[in-house]
Amino acid sequence: MALRINDTIPNMTVETDHGTLTLHDWIGDSWAIMFSHPKDFTPVCTTEFGAVAQLADEWAKRGTKVIGVSVDGVEDHKKWKGDIEKVAGAKAGFPIIADTGLEVSKAFDMLPAEAYLPDGRTPAHSATVRSVFIIGPDKQLKLSMTYPMTVGRNFAEVLRALDGLQMSSKGVATPANWMPGEDVIIPPTVSNEDALAKFGAFETVLPYLRTTKAPT
């Protein structure tokens, strides 16, 4: 079954280069980001892991844990991190799940149930394992994005999306291209009277589009 927005993610026990983890326990009360890859020692994925490593302080500021997934084994992950850190110039301190049996890839609907890894496989056999999942402290999926192997993920956008999700948890929505510090949208389900009481002054752009200063 496909994993949809607001579904609770599977509480899987997984092997990583940091040891055995249970996903719900690992997330705890934090936000979490899982980013997946079809194979270790691949060029685009190496740059992506490096980008995640460089953003370590930004994830920490937002109370967010990050975890990688790749369908190779733990020992390969440990070796690959040397390349990642060389490219990034930063320590890759996050765990990487060793999804050699494809359990995570299938549970998160990145591969069909009948998928398997043949001998002599290439990244093309697991090309769809190229997703980002943002998960809330309630263990529910809040956002997902999937990319082809040839297009590197924009982790500045992942960070912006995380900011938007954390802002929206305060009872507002964010407009197109929103950045932290900019005005937000009051949901149509909130009456003008309640909006005034909750947010103070607001601007009515259209009857169903009202903006206000972002809650702090």
C-alpha cells in the first residue's frame, strides 16, 4: 500500500552504520528527514549526502534528525562516508540505513513488492529509490518528493519545506515561494473574528485569501 501524506510511517527496525535502530524510537519527539539512494559510490548521490552533511547545524536548529537509506550494506556505507566527507568538507554524522533486502524501499512505496536486486545490478535496478520524506514528531509523513537519478536534489528547498511545515503546525499555511520571516496565510476555516483574536491584524486579498504576520 502506498504511503500517503498524514499516514503514520512504518515502525521498522533497521540496520545502519550507527547500529540497529527502530524508526519511531529514533525519531522520538523530533522532526525527521529520510533521504534515499539507489546505490553507494554513485556521483549524484555522493554530492547529495555531502549537502546534507554541510547542513548539520541547520537541521539541529530546527530540532530535526536526518537519516539516509541506500540498498547497499553497512560496510559499504562506512567506506562511502569517506568519499562523502571528502566532497563535502564536512562530517557525515547521520546514520545510513542498509536496505539490502529492500524492506524500507518497499514499505515506503519506492519499489514494487516483487522487486529484487539481481547479481551484477546497477543503480538503474533501484532508480526509484530517490526520495525525500519529511516526518513529524507524531511519526506521520508530512511531505515527500521523488527525483530521477540525473537531477541532484535541492536541499535548500528541503530546508525551506521543513520551515514551511514547522510554521504550518502553528495553524497557518504558507504561500508560493514563502521564506521564513514572510507573511503567512490564514486558513479559510478560521473566521475573521477568530483570525483577529488569534493573529491580530490581517490583510484580505480575496475573500478566501487572508495574510498575516508569521506567528513567532
